[in-house]
Amino acid sequence: MQKKIQNPKWFSVPFTRGKVMQIGGDAALFNHWKKTGDVSIIKDGALDALIICGEEIPANNSPAEWERVVKADGNIVFINSDENEAEQNAKHLWPEMVVAKKRYGLLVMSKNKELAEKPKPKNSCLVIRYGAWGDQIICAGVFPLLKEQGYHITLNCQTPQDIINATNPHVDEMMVQDRDQVDNDDLLEYWNAIATEYDKVINLSESIEGELLLSSDSAKFFWPQSARHKLFNANYMERTHDVAGVKHNFSRSIFYATCDERAKAKEIRQRFDAPLICWAVAGSAVHKWYPHMGKVLAKLLAETDAYIMLMGDDEAIALQDSAIAEAHEIHGDVSRIAAQCGTLPMRGSMAIADTADVVVGPETGLLNAVGRSKNHKVVLVSHSGKDQLTKHWINAKEILPEKAPCFPCHRLHFSFEHCSKDEQTGASICNAVIEPETIFKAIKNGLHHANSK
């Protein structure tokens, strides 16, 4: 079989993130690249990468100007041109820069010496995993099992979730791209191209989303609930390991905090002289927040001595503030609630949650990060089935919305178009039907077991 020559642009992706300008060529090769014929109007160090496309370069362009407009750790990329001739010229023009990538029709010169191209390792394995925060935790368990098979592992992932496995000791190299840097319609061609540089490729993208959690652009999304539950209720960790071709050992499907992160989390934990509850206020979907949180917080303040740290991103601040206001109206003093939504980075939140006695929340990355930790988890299940998420977690209590007729839906929801909404609370039905007392008892039971150790 004749070997196909791959489009060189696909191999430029990790080196052309951020702000990118292209000189030459008929059109910009990627949507986020901007075409220009003259870089003289661009500020010093304004670009993450400058693309020189083709052999014919517009007049009034000089290599000195190209180097000027690229950041101190930026890249100059020659694409669709003779890579050997480009390398000869580039090394003469910019002796301080290193060759970061060279293959047919492509040369990447970088100011960042750490990007200098290395020899291809033996038994190279590319693992492709995009998706959300929790997906990065779930896939973390396959890396040590692949290492045991003798593979050198490169993880291809997207921002901002790349930070999760950046410290995973079983990942040798990161191939990071910005979210939607490659259009969805081009992903198969892109994946087929980059796969040619590895001995083994494991593509975990859509192994859960699209397969076990259905998107509305699929006919399966509209199958009867009973059919969806029968066919798509597989455990997420098991499915990930099966696709990767490794045994079912889930002990290292964890978040690897750094020594500094653990020390900081420990220091924060020691500020509280009582049990600590970490509560993830909301997830990335409309069905991942609990409308009666304020009532549960008030009862925890009244009947336990625990401190409660609320965690989430900027979008969770309004929900956090509303819940605290309700708790204040019911109980009064809310000084044992630490409102941290929008203040902590994701990795910091994960490290702190690992020190908590109980972690509460919907199906989110934060709960996945502590799934294998010994502390107690109270998980508000929504679109997943029983044990689909937590079967292999430690000390996890699922709160199942069995009164919701649509549960479990096995669907991805980013709006209420197909998600049943409770008009009184504005939350999904699968959250609204859960009684505050049910969650309170689960948390209190977790505190009891934590204190009895």
C-alpha cells in the first residue's frame, strides 16, 4: 500500500496556539490564523507564532521583522515549502533558535530551547483525550498500565484541561492544543495524520461522550429512555480501560497534585479546627446544580460543627451567593461557610478537596479527582445511571433522583431544550426532586465515618 503524504499543517498544531499570523498562501490554513502581507505594523513580541506559507513571500517582508514580532518563547513556522532549504536559511538567520519540528513541507523554529526536537522514542504511544475535567481524571488510570507494557506515552489534549495530567508521572510528553483549534469536521483527518508518527494510538475522545452520554445530533439521543438505559449504562472507567486495551485496575485514576499544592492544601485545611466539607456548587451542564443547597447548608450549620467550603468557577458565584443568603435567612450565622467560587484554580480546588472529610457535588471534575481518595463523597447523580460513575470509587454515596421520570437519561445537556426543567426552582427535575434531608443525612453519615477513624 502506497504511503499517503500527510498535510504538513496538521503537525504544526501544538506550535501554533494562541495569537497567530500567516504570511503567504491563498488563505489562512486555520480559522484562528490571521492573514497579513506585512508584519511591520505588528508590535514587538505580539505573536505566539508567525507562519510563512509557501515559497512566494510578499514583498516588504524581512526575517528580522519576523523574529521581532514573535514572543520570547514563540515560534516561526515554515509550511508548504522545502523544509531543508528553510532550515538552512533559518539557522543562519536565527542561530539562537532551535528546530522544534521538521518533516515534509514543515519546519518549526522556536525561541524556546525546551522545544528542541528529540529523537523518536521506541514503543511510542499516542493517547488522544479531549473532553471535560473529569474525563482527564478517568483516563489517568490507563497511563501506568500502558507504561507497564513498555510504552513511551504522549497525551494529546486540549486547554484548559491539559493542566490535570501535566503532572502525571506516567505521561512522558504533552501535545496540547487550544479548544476548537482544529475544527470538529477536520478531526478525523488530523488524528489520522498525527497517528503516523506513533507505534500505537489510543483515541479516547467520544469513548464516553457520544457513546454512553449521547449528543442531540445523534439519532440515539431520541431513542426511548428504557432503550438508552439498557444499551448505554456501562461504567465510564471500565469503558475507558477497554478502549485503551488495558486491564481493569482503577487504583491510579487519580489527580496528581504537586508537593507545593499538597503543602498549600494542608496549610489551608489546618485553618479549620473542625470537620471540613467541600461542596462543588455546579458543573458544566444545566442539570449539575442543586436548587435546595441553602436548606442543606443551614441544617449543617445547625446540627454539625463542620466548616463548609463552596467551590466552583465564576459562573457558580451567583448560585453560591444565593445558597448562602438562603442559609443565612434560615440559620443566621454563616461564618462557617467559606465562599470560594471564582477564587481558587481548578488544581488548587482538587488538592484541597483531597484533604476534606466529605466532598459533595454533582457529576463534576472535582468529584472525579477525589473519587479514589479515602474521604467520603456524596454525589448528586443526574444524567448517569447507578454506579456508572462511582462503581470503582472509594467511600462514595450516590444520591439517585429515582422520582424523576427521565432518570437516567444518558444524555449531554447544555440547555433545557431536551432537559426536563422544574419551573419552581429553575433547576433540572432530576435535582429538584431530591429532598434536602436526603443529602443532609448522607453528608452527616460521611462526617460520622470520617470522625470514627
